[in-house]
Amino acid sequence: MQQGMITGGSSYMKSSVFFRVSVVCLVAAASTRSQCFVGSRNFADPQETVEAETSPVFTMNRGAVFSEDETTAKVLSDSLSGLIDALRRGEITDQHISEQDQQRHSFFMGALRRLEVDPGVPGMLPLVLKSFSPDGGESFLISVAFMSLSESGSEIEKIIEFHAYPYNGRYRFRSPFDYRTRTLETAEVDSVRYHFDDSFNRERAEEFAGFKRGFERRVGNPSIGLEYYRFGTLDELLRAYGIVYDCTRCNWLKEDLGFMDNDGRFFVTGTGNERFIFGYLVDYMSRYCDGNEDLYPPFVYGMAAYYGGYGLSGDTMEILKAQFRDELAERPEIDFFEEFRKGRRSSVSRHFSYFVICAFLCEEALDRHGFDTMMTLARSGRSDDGFFESLDSLLGINENNFHETVARLIQEES
């Protein structure tokens, strides 16, 4: 897995540097403040007093206020208390975040769901860092630090920014994504509308839109309009969603490279790439292709690498084959079948071996039998056994000749 922060030339949200500094300062502040949190308590304590039950479920940073208007501040405080309590219990409802917004920004909701508190573990109250209104008091952007206790002291788990807006006499919350992306430039390319903040590579955008149109046609699906949000860095992507800091994402890219949101209407990437087919195809297959419940994930990633290049690097088939030839030269005793069976425990040039080998097999299936055979392999089931059974019946490749086949394929031109 490729690690480290994505870098790019975007000017969007250059304040990300500020937030890194803020987080460092906040760690130090939290270590001292944890001794004087009025509301700090063990969430599992069955002997809580009445005062503890009615005390706030968060604390305020020194100098922070929700609003200059006392009535508004009180309603915001009560509404945020309800949200945080629901987050801690894992019981978010339409009252806290609308069902429409939960669907529209499911990536944001995924980050919130991981804030549920284990009732058997001591906890610290979240800390409200700041609140400000971008529109003169109608709505508010509220930043909250969620913290935990460890042997070394207090630790910051996440800093989340919520967009609060009035609803039925209270405030309801959502991701600030729409607010943070409202000033992005847009460009229409076929059925894709791009959202970006600096230079735009139309040639790469046309390549992506052409692939999208062609793949939809080959699998027999109608063309679906897509909003493509292209951020220059992972920091920018997370910040737009309101995930200012997340200790689990400091050096971990995973789906943040590119993913669908808003029930497949959005494609969001932090790679600065208008042609990120690798991330798009994986999500498209899992959402829209018939038989998606039987997809064999390594082969789907292999298809994505074949059509779009591997992951963040974008290494093409020619480069991937050269890397495997070099690996074979350095390790002549290697067995590609055994490497495949290792899954994520085997890599070549920091690429997962079984994903790349599946890219080679994808090309072989297309060259020998065509698109339908490739898709049949993709739908061969979740298990290795089902995949190898299909591979043997369709291409005659099995455990006995697997290594020799891969060794042959990496010598052939793509």
C-alpha cells in the first residue's frame, strides 16, 4: 500500500498547514486541560449523579463562543449536545443529520460512525474549538475535537467541522462539503461535470469521460451523469468534507484516493488527477454491474490497474511488467502462484502482487476471448477457490502452470 500524504500543485485550502500546527498545539493544550474538564467522566460509571447527567456533553475551548446572540448560542449548544450524544451512542437520526445529507455525504458519515464510544472505556468530553457564521448568523461552522485517554495522557482522535443550519426551532448538522466546494471552477466533459480549483487538464478529462462512456456501453448500462470532484491533495479532500484531522488517516490513503459518494452521483479524488480510472472503476463495478455480489476483489483491482494504471502511481501495464521482470531477475526462485496466495503480504515495487498479476490475467482474458470472459472472471465469487476454478475452465490456467503463465505474460508487450 502506498503511504504518505498526496502532494499536488493545488492552491485550494492552503490553510491545511495551519491545521497541522493547530493539532500539535492542541495536543499540548489538551494534556493540561484534561485535569480541569468540568464535565470529564467515565461514560461507563453507573453511579453518575443527577448533576453529571444534566451537565454538557462537551466543553468549550478558552474564548470560544457559539454566537454573540445568547439565544442562538443556547439553541446551538443544545443541538450540538444532542448530536454528540447520538454520535457517542451510535444512534444518528434524521433529527441530527437529514437522511438526504447522510446519503449525499456518506464518506463524512463513515468518519462520524467511528466516534461511537465503548461504554466500558473511560472517555473525555469533546472540545469545541471554534464557531463562526459564514452568512451573518443564519448558519454556523463549528469545529469539534474528539479525544480519548491513554496511558500517555489525552489524545486527539478527530477534529470534525460541522455545518449547522436552523431546522424546526433547533439546528441540524451536515458536512460542510457543499459550502467548501461552492467556489470551485466547473467544466462539462461529455457526461462528467468536473469541479476543480486550479489548472484543468481537458485531455485527461476527455480520456476519462471516453472510458466511462465506453465501459458503460460494454456492460449494458445507461450513461449516468457524474460530478467529478478533483482535489489536489488528500488534505484538501478531507478538509472539504469537514474532516480537519483524523489520527487514522495521517499516512493511510485507502479509499481516499478516489471513491463514489452521493449514491454514485459523485466521484471524489485527492490525487489531482482528472483521469483517475483506477479508483472509479472499482466503485463502479461494485455499484452498477450485474452480479456485483459475486465480484472477486483482486481481479476487479486488476481490471482497474489494466485500464487506468496502478493506484496513485498510475504505473502502466508496460511499467508493471518491467517491474515484475526485474523482480524475477533478482529472485529467480520466486513462485508467482505462492506470491498471489499471500495477498497483501506480497508486493512488487510497493504494488500488491495479486492486484498486478490480475491485471496481467485481465489482459490475457481480453486478448484470447474478449470482454465477456474478463467480466465472467470478475464475477467468479469472493473466494480464491471460485476464482481459480473459473480461471482454469476459461483460460486453462491453474496451480500447475500459473507461475509459467505469469512469467510468459510479463515478457509480452501490452
